Amino acid sequence: MVSGTIRFLCLSSVIPLTAILTLLPLASVRAQESAQPENTIPLEPANPATPINVPEPGESTEPDNIRPMVLDSSLLSLQGGQRLMDEASNAVASQDYDGAAKKLVEARQVFNQLSNFYQELGSSFSGIDTRIADSLRKKALETAQMRDQATYQLALVHRAQNKPELAVPLLVQIIRSQQPTRDLGQKAYQQLFELGFVDSPYPRPRSDEPSSSSGGSAQ
């Protein structure tokens, strides 16, 4: 009888201990959950998987096939600057001079940046690869010419807006870049002459040119 009582007491003391050990992890998890703030935003994985664009069969990944798409969609390109010039022409046709001026300012900035970039790249390849250096210098001159064309059109728009104070500095910049002997430089100087900013026309009429004296001795 005594041994049976002892065995019952031992069993009765084991069951609550087992239950306590079973409930301890649950209590710990609930305590951690209750300790977290209510509005916690779940964190994304540190290195989420990046989808890889696999080319279709027969699709080439050569740079020559990618380059035209990049240039067509980029503003910092000859195509992007020319697109701005076309939009400015359409704005002038509809007498939207404010819109045209805005587009021409953007086009001028694009061509100027391109010219500077090509010039810097050409200088970097000087003495390393003559072919690449010459090609980049040619692009620098081409984009500089387009920049001056956009500048000239912008000066004409300012004249149409009756804003000569904005047109004169642009015309002077063109002459400094193009030189007075080139066609665009002469056009810019003619605009300055029409505005009254300069007094003497250029090129001068033949009647204004000094005549050369013949001072040779008679034979």
C-alpha cells in the first residue's frame, strides 16, 4: 500500500512537469510576438533574386544591335537634340515662341554637352589610337556646329519676342565660336548689324573697300 502510494505521487509529479516543459516554448514565442511593435514593416531579403533577361533564339546581343535603341530613347544624343530642334520648329510655326525658346535652350545644352564629352574622349585617346581620336574630334566639331545652329535659332526667337538683350549675347557667342569668315558667323554678325549693336556691315560692299593703288614704274 505504501509503495503504491509512492508510485502514484511520482507519476502525478511527472505529468505537470512535462506539461510545463511543453508550454515553455509557446510562452516564449508569445512573449517575443507581444514585444514586437504593432506597425513593423516586414524586411525584404537582403539579396533578392534579380530576373535575368534571356535573349530569344536568334536574337543577337552585339553592341551594334543595342546602340540604335539606346540612342533613340536617350536625350543625350544627336537624335535627342535633333528631336528638340524639330519640336522648336513646330512651336515657331504655331507662333509659340516661349515653347520654342525652351526647346532650343534644351537642344543647345544637349549639343554642348555632347561636344564637350567627345572632345574629352578624343583627348584621352590622343597618342593611343589615332583612328578613335580623330573620329571623336570629328564628332566634337559636328555637335559644336549643331550647338551653334541651335544658338542662332534661339537668338532669332528672342528677336521675334522683342528681346534683343537676350539675342545679342547669343550672337556674339556664335561669332566667337564660328569666326566671322564662316557662313553662320556672318549671319550672326548681320543680325547684330540689323539690331544696331554694330555700325559697320560685314562683309563690306565692294564700293566701301579701299582701292589698291598701282605704283609700278613704266617700262
